[in-house]
Amino acid sequence: MDQHNIGAHSAKPAQVAGGAASRVHMTIPNPTVPSSPAPATRAVAPVLDVRHVEKVYGARNNVTRALADVSFTVMRGEFVGIMGASGSGKSTLLNCISTIDAVTSGNVYIDGADVTAMKPAKLTRFRREQLGFIFQDSNLLDTLTARENIALPLTISRVPASEALVRVEDVAARLSISGVLDKYPYQMSGGQQQRVAAARALVTNPAIIMADEPTGALDSKNARLLLECFETMNRDYQATVLMVTHDSFAASYTQRVLFIRDGRIFTELRRGTSSRQDFFNRIMEVVAMMGGEGSDAL
Ligand SMILES: Nc1ncnc2c1ncn2[C@@H]1O[C@H](COP(=O)(O)OP(=O)(O)OP(=O)(O)O)[C@@H](O)[C@H]1O
Ligand SMILES: [Mg+2]
């Protein structure tokens, strides 16, 4: 396995923000190893442990149970897809994990820390240092170049400029966006903007990268390019990626897909050693079983 990591070219990799540096040279556990209730070392502990999460919106006679008793774990270095019909609770789940939304009950552990119990001040820092986000729209800052957008989270975390520069160049080269680094968002295509957003999420070496319908606004060629970026992030940087999608093709790039129905995990599929085409076919079978409309959309 390629052990290359963010910061590996840097003279001072130890200055990675927060606890990220400790992850830089960790070996990746086999994603198929089940989580142990009392892991002996951090290396075999899940990076994400969602336990009995429930999310209820509203009150009295206007209640929506968006999530009901959702539990699962994700090991470090996994690329996991989350699929389900519109309104099934995918974004709610991602928002509860990413601390954007508060759970009604249950716990979410990220790298062993219970984010549902964190105080707001600590949460802000935790989010900045441990989580990466990619949304349907890139959310790049219009007044900054791609290079500056990617470097921004490092700048905020006070990573020295010389090191930030090296890391941005390194990630950009890996994700094949070196050619747009000096462009502003309005000078880039939608696909290029999304790849820059992916680089921005990756550059801090977060514990988890979360993406909500990242290919939703892209044509098929750019969707494919972004998914290949995710594969690279996963393979070359051992990034842990959680991606919500309604698209079976996008999901076929992951190693495991969790299917959500009515706020509950309905089933999960693991790719194992099968080809992407075979995994795609199996995903489509589950989509059909869950009541898909014969298309790739749930
Ligand atoms: N802020 C909110 N207040 C009240 N209800 C909400 C809120 N956010 C989401 N819901 C409800 O929770 C349920 C799950 O919504 P969620 O956005 O998680 O679905 P989703 O699976 O992401 O759907 P989509 O594929 O359309 O994005 C829906 O019934 C939705 O109406
Ligand atoms: Mg959603």
C-alpha cells in the first residue's frame, strides 16, 4: 500500500494542526475487521462509532423522527457510501455526525471523543481540525484563488505558510488540479471547483471527510473525475470518507454502502474483492428491493 501522506514532503510534518499529526504515519487496519468493544490500541479502534442515534424534529403533534436507533462503525481508511430515498435521513445523519445538528439521543464518537457531549467552544475547534466537508456546491470563497481556498483551513490553524504551500501543491498534484491553483472560482468549471473543494477538505488530514451529494450538480464526466479524486484520497492518504449519494454509480466507488430507510439502517453492502461493475449491480439490486423506480435514483 502506498504509505504517502499529507505533509510527508514537508520539513515539519509534526506541525500539522491539532491531533492530526498523530495520524500521519498510522497503518490502516483492515476495514473488514469488526470493531472490538474494548480495543487494545487506537489503530484498531473505529474512527467513527455511531451509537443508538435518534433525531426528532418538531414537537407535540408535529414530530418527524428523522433518525431512529442508528448504530454503525467506520474504520480508519474506509470509503463508505450512504444511500436512501429522499427524506430517509441521510443529510440528518451526516449533520449529526459532523456536529452541525445535535442528536436527540445517542452518541457519536470520533477518534474516541464523544462529539454529542462537547461544549460549543471545543466543538468549533474539533470541527475545524478533525472534519472535512464537501457539499453539493463547492462553497469556495469567490475572492480567493484555488490555492488560497485550499490553504485556508491550514492558515486558520496557523500552519506555517511555507508548509501550507507544500501541502497544497502536493494535494493539488495528487488530485490533478495543479493547473487551476491560480484561478478564482468564477474562472473554473463546476467540476474543477468540486475537486478544489475536495482538496480543501483533505489538506488538513482530518479524521473524517464528509460529503453530501458531492456529485449532485456535476455531469457524468466530472462526477467520475471527482469520484476518482475520492479514490485517490482514500488510497494515497488513507482518508476516511463518508459520502451521501442517491446515485448507484457514485456509490459503486466506495467499499461499503449503508442503505437508510425511514431513518433506520435497512442493510449494508460490502464491495470486498468484487469489481466496481459487480458492486454497482449489487447496489442496484438493493435499490430495486427498497422500491427504486427502475432508475439509479432511490
Ligand atoms: N430542520 C428540520 N426541521 C424539521 N424536519 C426536518 C428538518 N430537517 C430535516 N427534516 C425532516 O427529516 C427527514 C429527513 O430529512 P433529510 O434531509 O435527512 O433527508 P435526506 O435523506 O437527506 O433527503 P434528500 O435525499 O432529499 O436530501 C425528512 O422527513 C425531513 O423533512
Ligand atoms: Mg439530503
